Amino acid sequence: MNFPFYQKTVSPPSQPVELPPSRPTSEICPETYRPDDGLVDAVNVALLLGQPLLLTGEPGTGKTHLAYHVAWQFGLLPVLKFETKSDHKAQDLFYIYDALRHFHAVQVAQARNQDTPNAKEYLEYTALGKAIILANEEETVKPFLSSGFKHPGKPQRSVVLIDEIDKAPRDFPNDILNEVEHHHFRVPELGRDDEIGVADARFKPILILTSNSEKHLPAAFLRRCVYYNIPFPDREVLSQIVEKRLGQIAKNSTEWLSDALDLFFELRSQLREKPATAKLLNWLMTLHQLFKGRNSTEYHYPDDLSRTLSTLVTDPEDQKIAKDIFEDWLKIKIER
């Protein structure tokens, strides 16, 4: 079967071709998340100790999704997320100060004989900084807030996700040790010596960090965290995840879904870059579209499976190996 859209050679159409709508980026659905028993225990230990929870594991094992599941279960959505970048510094976890815009505003105000703009109007509180602000009564933190900051008035607890902390510069974890442990920070740009902290432990932020490897993090930082490595799900658990995420599609695709999972685990066992859960779900969606409207005797047409492997395998060398793995897998299946 040919794909119905892009072709090798074709005459240009007189009108634009109707293409399928782009699928939105996979949404995080907390209600479909399935933590294993060890992860549940790690979350509870972190809550009891009031320590950050550090998660490692392969891409697609649900490290990031856990924060949303915890927030959903405790009624603390939305999650305050900090996406770590290679150029981040410790301050960025708490706030961003737009010094250039503030400087320009000051120059304009002076030229017009107007009042000097307050630095707090050029502050944006980020993840942990915002969580600490929200953990206080509005009146307590009012001197630190810009006119556009929306505070609920009463203190509230937040879930903070520091995603992929291993991407940060080497000194980043050490630079935030005290702030992460004691939940306080200063804003020197406001010309104040006092710091913002959490006075009531009931509103202390729940801090979840993810990393692709704990080896890149300093020992002093690791000692202050509860640590858990999320294993890649086995066949049974992955089948349940697929059913939860794909819903009716999975229930109506039993003829080929089992074989697709078999091939997926065969590829994972031999490839250098092991395909993750997200890639599996995209692959299954592709197969579903290809097989839609076809009878069950056509479901195992090998050409369709082979041509869609690029959804699972992105490394050039692995793509060559994947074709061999697929051919061997198909031979064994036919012999059975």
C-alpha cells in the first residue's frame, strides 16, 4: 500500500491538496499515568522527608509526567515547570530580571522628568521562585511583586518540576543547594537585604527533578534528594500504557498490535539508541492510519511495517540494523 500523500513523481495540482491536520504535540494526561510501586514509595518518602525527588531513567519512562500526576492527584495543578538549558544560572530558577528593558525605561523616565520605574516591574518569577512567592500571604510578599503578578491572596502549595537538570552548567546544582533545601532566595535588584522564604511548612513546594543521568550531579546535591531510577516498562505494563493512551484505537487493533509490540521489544533489545515509549505510540498511530479500513488478512503486510520503522529509529546506523532485525523477525514469524 502506498502512503496517500507525498509521492515520488506527480504533476502539480491545479488546487492545493488537502492534507491531514497536523497532530498536536502529545498532551500530558495525568489520569492515564501508571507509576510503579517503587516510584510510589519514592514519592511518599520525599513527601515525608520534605526533600526533592530526583528521577532518572530512559527517555519515555515518565519522569516528567510524574510531576503532573502528583499535582493532579493532590489538586495542585498547574505544575510550575523549569526547563533547564545549558546557559542557565542559579538565579534563573527563581526569577528573570530584564535589566536592559529596565535601563531603557529609566532613561526615558529621566528624559521626561517622570518617576523612576521600580525594578520589580521588570522581574518575572520562575518555577521555584513563583512557588515560594505563592506559599506566602499576598501582603507578606507584596513589596516583591510587580503590578501584573496575580496572587490568590492566601498561601498555596505548588508542585515544581526542574526538568533535565543534567543539561545545566556544572556549577548549577551546587549553586542552588541552600535555596533548594531551605526554600528561600533574595532579589538584590530590588535593593533589599531581606529574603523571600516559606514561613509555613504546609505550603512548602513539592520539588521534582529529572535527569538523564545522576552521574553528572555533585554528591552534595544527591545527598539532599530522594532518588529513584524509573525502569523501562515490561511488556505487560507497556501494553496497559498503550491501551490507556490510545484508547479505542488499541481495543480495535488487537490483530496487529501484539505483533507490533513484539517487534518493538526486539528492536529495543538490539539497537544502540533504544526507541522510547513516545516513539512507540507515534508508530502505532501511523500503523493505525495505514491499516484503517483494511481487513485483518492484510494487517501483517511486511512492506507497511518496514517502511514505517523510521518512526521508531532515528540513528542512521541503527536504521540499517533495524531493517535486518525486522527481516529476521519476519522470517521467524512466518516459520511459526
